Amino acid sequence: MIAESGVFVVPSRASSHDAAMANAGAWLDPAVQRVWSDFLQDSSANPRCAPATRSWPGSSGTSPATAA
């Protein structure tokens, strides 16, 4: 799996600004980010979420995509 990080951008005049902000907020929720960062074995997009804690079986802390 290849994951790429980027920025969240919601134009101030977006036709669905409130929905876009709610969507970004849901994605950044610590409960969601904890699962995502554990899956990627990487840091979270939310700085309030602790770094990944779980390693994949048979690996040295890398994701299944990069585990030997």
C-alpha cells in the first residue's frame, strides 16, 4: 500500500463549506486517526493523536506493504 499525505483545503466560498468542514473534522477525530496511524505504522494527521503503537506480525514495525 502506498499512502500519500497532503493538505486539507476547504475554500471559504465552497458551496458545501459546512459539509466539507464536518468531513475534515470527522477524519481528524482521534478515534479515526488512531486506527489509521496504527494501520500505516506512521504518525497521525492529527497532532493530538499519539504515534502508532502496534507493529505488524513478523515485521520490525513496518506496514504489511513494506515488511520483508
